Amino acid sequence: MIRAVYVAVASVLSLSTLVAATEWPFDVTTLSAPDGSITAKFVSVGATMTELWVKDRHGEARDIILGYDDNTKLLTDPAHPVFNPIVGRYANRIKNGTFSIPITKDPQPDGPNVYHIPLNDHNGGILGWDRRNWTIAAKSPTSVTYHHLDAADEGFPGNVTAYATHAVENGGILKTTVHATATEETPIMLTQHIYWNLDAFQGSEDILNHHLHVDASRVVDVDGDAIPLGDFIDVTGTVFDFRPTEKIGFRFNETVGLCGAPCQGYDHCFIYDHNHTVTPGVTLWSDVSGIKLDITTTNPAVQIYTAYWLDTPRKIVHGGPSLNYTSFSAVAIEQEGYIDAINTPEFGINQIYGPEMDFEWSSTYKFSLAD
């Protein structure tokens, strides 16, 4: 049934033909829930969310995600902070830009069925889906579906066809789903790299006093390049324990160096203890705005990044451009799979998809007011 739906969408004349060539891929699509609770804006490059407006405790709308006033910078900004796109074909980390199918530990460069990806600062991939030009396949006042063909980009095997749908609903709900098919066996692991500041820089300048709950008793143990070592950290009694809700900065002095020297804060993969397709795996809220975010997802893990390396001019609505987004201006909460599982067979996780197995990704963001 799912495959039939996406084939039907693909057979429709692409709505991108209605977008002027001078606008695409920075054409803005605005979605608004009928009850006025939520408004989101997207562009075709990266199927990227550029604005997200929800109401605070006073009934005033705030844009609670980071971004640019000039969306062309999603492609041209050399800092490349990855503001709110779909990231793939394989997000986060690939050790030495190398993997094998079937997966093995430390595959030999010249071994059979070994693939090599261009190297970046974290060992694999340069131009991912976040900087590819998706096209609009379907659109309504409350949803938009983008299409992308990854034609064996960057040394990955096989072609991957992906559809990403963003939708808003009454009651302050944003939902993103991705469905992907592959012509050959290939690793696929996606995320949606959203930077949140629930105060929108009105009444606070960072997210250290945001309250955070994460249903995770384990964090992936990593080396200095943020590559998994094959084991997990038990969060009990550590700065990683957000099972009881804590402020993000609750033991922040103890986080120096945890995300690589001289980084302070978090950039870690938390493994959920339970399935969170119904109940939230992550809850975030602010006392200043009163805005609360609950996230449900089909994913088994979440990357929490407190934006240590940010140094980018803010949107005007956030007080820019004379002021910058800087360290701890936001928290990225990325629903994902186990990082670099394609080089860590001891995880026992299969992230290889192909003609016999499609890839599915779904996350729902529910906004309300904190008690």
C-alpha cells in the first residue's frame, strides 16, 4: 500500500514545473494549520524548514527555529551549520568514509564490496541531501511532498528515490515522514537536523535553561572524532542522564571536552529505552515562552547537539543580523538510527536497504503550553 501511494505521487506532473526557474530551489512553501496553531515554511533545497511559528503562553507567535533571512545561504554559507533540512543518504558519521556490504569491522580499503565516500571533518560525505535540490511532487495548504533522486551520489551503491512529506495539523502538530526505495543494497540512515530555541531570543539568549527529558539510559561511546567505539555509556549519575527532566545546563561545567576539545556541551547519540511512536521520547520546554515540545518518532535514537560551533548571523526576527547565533543559542534534536552502525557490527543493527526493503522515517512534533 505504501509503495502504491508513492508511485501514484510520482506519476503526477511535478508541481515544481509551476515554480519559476529563478525561484527554485529557494521557492518558499507556507503551511498553516486551520486552527492557526502552527505555521511552517519550507524551501526545495534540502526539503528544508526555514521558519516555524507557534504560540507562546501569551498567544503570540514565535519563530522557534534557527535559519537565514536569505535562504540561498543554505547552499553558499561556508560555515554550513545545517539549518533544519533532511540529511542523508547516511547522516552523522561514517568512519574513514568507508564501509562494506555486508558490514564488517574496519573493512580493508581494497577488500571485496568495500565502498569509499569523500571525507569531511567527521569522516564521510560532503554534499548530502541537505544541499541537493529536491522538487515538489504534491502540495496542499497543510502539506508539501518533496522528491529527490540520489543517483549513486558520492560513491554510494545504487540509486535511491526519496519522498519527504511535511504536514501541519490542528493542535500545534508538525509531522515529517520520509519514504525511500533503492535499486541496490545500500546504507540509508536519515535525520532532520532542526535547531530549536523555544524562546526565539525573546527574554533569553541561549537554551541552557530549557528543560529537557530524554528517555535514554545509554549514550553511544565515541572517540575524539565522534566515531563509535562499539560500546555504550550508562547515563546513570552522569551529565547524560535526562531521564529525570533537567535543565540543559544543569551540570554544564562537567561537559567540557565531551564533544571533542575544546567543545563544551553535548553532541551525542542517545539510544531510546522504549518505542516512541506513541509516547514522547523527547520533551523540551521553556519557562520563558511557556512553549513545550513533545517528539514521537519511529527512530531508535536521537542526537542531542547544543550548538557549540555555531557563529552565524541571526534572522532579523531573532535580533539579527548584527547579532550572531553562537554557542548554546539552540539545541539540535535529531531523530535518527544508531550512528555509524554500518561500521559497528557489534551493535547488531541492520541499516542496509534495497529492492526488497524500503526505508521509512517519521517524526511528529507536538506543541503545547507547559504547566
